[in-house]
Amino acid sequence: MRAMAGGEKPAGGLAAVGETLRSILRGPGLRRGLGALRWINQDDGFDCPGCAWPEPLRRSRAEFCENGAKHLAHEATRRRLTADFFAEHPIEELLGRSDLWLESQGRLTVPLVKREASRRYEPIAWGEAYRLIAERLAALGSPDQAIFYTSGRASNEAAFLYQLFVRQLGTNNLPDCSNLCHESSGRALVEAIGTGKGTVGLEDFESADLILVIGQNPGSNHPRMLATLLAARRRGARILAINPLRERGLVSFAHPKELRGLLGRGTALADVYMQVRVGGDVALLKGIIKEVLAAEDRAPGRVLDHEFLREHTSGLDALCASLEAISWPELEAASGVPREEIRRAAELYVASERVIACWAMGLTQHRHALANIHEIVNLMLLRGNLGRPGAGLCPVRGHSNVQGDRTMGICERPEAGFLERLGQAFEFQPPSHPGLDSVGAIRAMADGRARVFVALGGNFAAACPDRAYTWAALRGTDLTVQISTKLNRSHLVHGREALILPCLTRSERDVQGGKLQFVTVENSMRVVQRSQGTLPPASPDLRSEPRIIAELAEVVLGDRSQVPWRSLADDYDRIRDRIARVVSGFDGFNQRIRQPGRFTLPSAAHRREFQTPNGRARFHVHPVPRLDMDRGHFLLMTVRSHDQFNTTIYSENDRYRGIRGSRWVLFMNPHDMTEAGLHPGQRVRVTSHFGGETRQLRGLTLVPYRLPSGCTAAYFPEANPLVHAGSFAEGSHTPAYKSIVVSVVAEAD
Ligand SMILES: Nc1nc2c(c(=O)[nH]1)N[C@H]1C(S)=C(S)[C@@H](COP(=O)(O)OP(=O)(O)OC[C@H]3O[C@@H](n4cnc5c(=O)[nH]c(N)nc54)[C@H](O)[C@@H]3O)O[C@H]1N2
Ligand SMILES: Nc1nc2c(c(=O)[nH]1)N[C@H]1C(S)=C(S)[C@@H](COP(=O)(O)OP(=O)(O)OC[C@H]3O[C@@H](n4cnc5c(=O)[nH]c(N)nc54)[C@H](O)[C@@H]3O)O[C@H]1N2
Ligand SMILES: [Mo]
């Protein structure tokens, strides 16, 4: 491994173009690759399989980023995994391989089964696979003993059919990757403003004066957002970043689609960069709010939006009183940011008429995640930065359709109104008792309460916390079923019996009933649009997700279901007609999706209608979180590199952070390193501490990095063995992947 200090070259630039070409050459090859890129994010093409950042209304010919090209290159690879591969490699051998190796083996091409007495996967016919699942489900004492996970790449059509199947079976056990991701945002926003979704559209970025980017690394994870930020910056908007790491993409960006960008001339993005301590955002935001209130005291009636506060909010007095009782030394210590800097941020906020707040995993994956998000809402409400042009809340979603999957009913606690409409449309009584979320699902499997695990995409075994516990839980089940495109860890950590059902990707042509089909997705800003694959399928044996679900439902439910499953899978228009009847905001779905190719779902909060119990947006009061760390303990956050999509690893490099050749690193402040008697390049053992228990990870190499003192960082998913399954956000159960208390010792070589 080679770790460089990490120069300050801007993000993007020619290197981004070079990386795009390299991934295309290695994956699908130049012809197929460039042919596919031409369709990505185009009206008549397919939605990028990467993140959920929206496309502008007027799309350019090349509407993708370096990382979007990588995601596509990896799913459109020429490499194929055939039955021979699985005959040659027993599961145990595959388990010893790295995530990078597994990912590079290519596309799954045939349905596979691991029989009880076998140590390998072998081919199985589709029909036999469905019957096996039906038998194992039928043997359960209750449908609540089965779990149906979803990852955020599933289309609206697939997600809708899946939840219908699961609810007809009789359970709400529909955990999803959102439980591991923005669940905290959804929960906190519902409490505060009555909706779990963001309130802004892309057009709001064209008139905002100030954009906050908190706990998010868009340079790697939402690269097209940098173009939006750059445009805003150029017309004079200010950008305020709050992040323990100085993320390259936020510091400076060279747009690869511009000549000056290609020449490596970057534009500084963040005007103010606050290097908060990991977990210090509540204190920091409270500090900013305290200064805003002080400014109002100095100029009464001129700082706060009194009319908005009076008509649309409640709870301000309690917030003001709580802030008076908190001292500056406490806020400075907890945030790690001096008061002077906090005051400057408050001045910037007060000087801005229209403010957007964006955030991602840096806020949602803490034990006090809901408090983090409530503090953002508190700050934004003070000046009525909600429900008017250029202002609002913007949780930046992860997977390209994670928001749509929720809209379609993938949720373990569905709304009563949704269930009622579903029941009416399909003439059955949906189960009303809550199901299991992701953390609950792990526990239920560990306790033997759940015996069958089905996953529509994703990589549960690698994405979830507490590896040893989660793996034992999965291994204790009767059957695990993975509907997947690529080989991953979750195929190798399986139940007594296991199935892999290979499916088409979004970029592939999906022909059903003799007709080319399209699907739909919803991006982070409530825009629903169509997505139609253009590449030939990787294998003739692949089936589409809607078809797999429909066929499975038919075999499993038999006479118990009146749903015309086959007919729905033959023509996705028929699925969309049903969606229009059940999901609000989708009236005339088939007509509307055909006209301009997209439409935006309404947001009551955007109209300043707050669907909370008292019809008002609510201020929340939370204490400053105590991170009770012993001496010599550090707070560890797990982050993504520039070369991965969640558990899918594309290379061992992380260009913007100057890392090459290994992901087994621990980033640490150089001063902390010296204090602890450690030195750069040393191999260390990291021990996490939670609830009196410890977890260990060996063999990480120390990399000195500009982080606030007391904070460390490592990569996800490598560091997941350290996250205790019981350490999650209060109120949302999102694992606290970013506040892991650890100690670090040198490892004897
Ligand atoms: N290329 C690529 N794109 C992706 C993904 C991918 O893996 N690769 N994943 C997708 C998914 S599912 C998601 S959810 C998103 C994730 O997008 P991000 O949320 O940007 O992903 P993370 O790498 O988890 O980065 C979190 C950021 O929060 C900061 N952070 C950590 N702790 C704190 C804290 O306590 N306070 C503050 N203020 N900041 C903190 C970290 O330094 C880091 O910059 O990206 C999506 N897009
Ligand atoms: N320590 C730590 N852990 C984390 C996080 C963190 O920041 N730190 N982040 C969390 C977050 S935000 C998330 S969202 C989760 C992600 O958790 P998941 O969503 O479960 O994981 P992914 O890595 O996105 O799933 C990748 C797999 O999906 C399959 N796949 C890809 N495309 C398709 C498709 O079109 N259809 C189907 N059926 N399958 C497909 C492939 O087989 C691939 O291997 O991880 C969480 N875990
Ligand atoms: Mo995510």
C-alpha cells in the first residue's frame, strides 16, 4: 500500500475522464461501453444505477459522472459466471476471497442452489427454485418467520409487486437498505415537518444564496451534485461545508466537461469549511442557532421570520430556553469548533435570504442521528427557509431508487391509508401489525424467530453491522434467497439451503410478452421518471425482477391469491395501472410517464402544509449528546472510498484521499498518533467498545490525516465487524456506523 499525503489537486479534471475510460475498457469494452454511456440518464435511455441525485430538465449528451460510468461499466462487464465456476470453487474457498475479487468475477448467468449436504452452488431450473422457496415458506409456523429485504436499486414496478406478494403472504417483514441509511432522516423529518422526504427541487439550487453540505462527500458519492454546486457558486451563492474530513470534492472542483476543468483548473466550492468533531453536529448547530437568536436580540424583528414562526411552527420558546442554559465552552468542546467560527457561520446564515440544507450519512448513522436532523430543521425554521423558492431541506439519498421503493410500500411500518388502498385494489386483508426492520431482522434470525431470508438485491451480510453476529444469524436460517446481478458476500454466508436467482440489470433490454418494457424510478427530489435498458442481456437465462417476483408469488400463493401475476409481469403498464390506484400522487401514471418522460410528486411541506398532529412544523429540543469516551479512546467513522458502490469494491485506491493499493487503513490525526506512541505506516489492532462488550479488527495500517483530534476513520464495509448490532440511532434503528468508540494498539508483526 502506498499512502500519500494527498495533494490539493481539485476533484474531477482530466483524471476523472481517464478513470472513466479505464473502467469502460476493463469492463464492457470500448464499443459496448460507449454505446451504453450514450443512453445513461437520457429521456429514452436508462437511469444511472448509481446515486439518487437528479438530472437537470435539459439534459446534456453526456449526463453522467466518473462514478456513474464505473457503476455501469461494472454491471455491463463482459465477464460471466457460469455453472462451471461454481463447480470449481467450493463456497468456503470463495469466502476467503476479497470483495474486490468477488465483484470482478462478472455477471451471474444461471439460477443456482446450494443443497443442504453440499458445499457448492449448482444449477437449478427456475421452476424448481420457486417450488423450493414455496415449500420452505409453507413449513413455517407463521409468515412472520420469513424476511424480505430490498436494496434501493429495485424499480418501482419490482418493488410494488414485491410488497404486494409479501403482504399477501401475510407479513410486513420488509426491511430495506434505507433502514441502514436515511431512515433517521425519514423519522426525524416526519416528526418535525410531517413528511419523510426532502422539500426542494433541483431548480431551487438555481436561486439559493447559501447551501449547507453537512456530513456528505458528494465528490465521491454524488459527483453530479458538484456540477450543481459549481453553477450555484459561480452565480454568487455561498457554500458552507460541515465535515470532520476536508473532502476534496468540496474544497475544489474542476468540471471534466469544461476545458478549464480538463486543464485541471479548479474552482473553490466551500466558502466556509467547518471541521466538526465526529458526532459534534448537534453542538455545532446549536451554536449557530444560539448566535442567530443573539442576532435577533440585537436587532429585534429583523433576523427571524416572525410571520412564518407564528403561523406555521410550534415549540420555539422551549428551544430558546434550552439554548440559554447551554454554555459556550460546552458547545465548543463537543463540536471541536471555536466560537468565532460558529459566529461567522451564523452571520453567513443570517445574511442569506434563501438557504438549502443538504446532508447524508455523516448525520444519519449516529446514535443521536434524529437529534442531528432536528437541529438542522430548527435552524432552517428560524428564518422560514422551507417551502419557498431557493430554500428547503435536502436529505441526499443513496441508491438510485431507494426513495421510490419506499413510496411503493417497501416499509416494515406501512401507513394505514396505504394498506387500506392496497387491500381494496387487490381484494385482500393486508397484515397491519408492524414487521421487522434490518436490525430487527438480524436479531430475529439470531434468536431463531425468522427462518427464511429473501433479498431483492443488495448485500445484507456485508452491509450490516456486527459481522460475527449477523453471519451467525444468517447461517442459522433454513433458507437464504438472493436475487442478484453480481457475486457477493451474501451468497457465501447462507442458510442451510441457499438460492441465487440472477436478474437483468437496469441497463439491459427487458422484453416481456413480446414487447420491450420500461420501468420507473424516483430520485432524491421526488421526480419520477422512466428507465429503459438498451444493452443485450448478459445471459438468455436471466429474468427481470418483476417477472421473478410474479412467478414466485404465483407458485408460493397459489389459489390464495387472485392477483393476475403473469399478466402483470407480461406488461408493466398493468403494474403501473395498479400503482396508480394504490399509491397517492400516481394518478394517470401511464399517461403522465409517457408525456414529458417525468413528473414530480407533490410535497405538502413544500406548500407549507405540515402534516403533523397540530398542523405545524415542530422545533425539537435535544441535549448535547454525551460521547462518554475513556482516555485513550477514539471515535471511529466508517466511510466510502472513491472506488466503490457500497459493498461493491471497484479498486483498492481512493484517489481524492491519496490512498493506493489497500483499503485496510485507519486514518488518524498525526498528533493523536504521536500521543498514543504510534507512527505512520504501523499495523494496528482496533478494538471497539459498546455496552461492556468488545469487537476486534486486526491488520489496519495507520495513515496520518487531517482529522479533528480524537477522531479516526476507516472504510466500509471492512470495518463493519467493529459495529455492535445494539449500537443504533434511537428512534430509527439506523446502525451507528459513524460513532464507534475504539481503542488502537500496535500489532506485533
Ligand atoms: N460512488 C458511490 N456513490 C454512492 C455510494 C457509493 O458507495 N459509491 N453509496 C450511495 C449510498 S447508498 C449512499 S447512502 C450515499 C452515501 O453518501 P455519503 O453520505 O457522502 O457517504 P459516506 O462515505 O458514508 O460519507 C459520509 C461523509 O460524512 C462525513 N462524516 C462522518 N461522520 C460525520 C459527523 O459526525 N458529522 C459530519 N458533519 N460529517 C461526518 C464523512 O467524513 C464523509 O464525508 O452515496 C450513494 N452514492
Ligand atoms: N460501516 C458501514 N456500513 C454501512 C454503511 C456505512 O456508511 N458504513 N452504509 C449503509 C448504507 S447507506 C447502505 S444503503 C447499505 C447498502 O446495503 P445494500 O443495499 O444491501 O448493499 P449494496 O452494496 O448496495 O448491494 C450490492 C449488491 O446488489 C446487487 N445488485 C446490484 N444491482 C442490482 C440490481 O439491479 N438488481 C438486483 N436484484 N441486485 C442488484 C449485486 O449483487 C451487488 O453485489 O450499507 C450500509 N452499511
Ligand atoms: Mo445508503
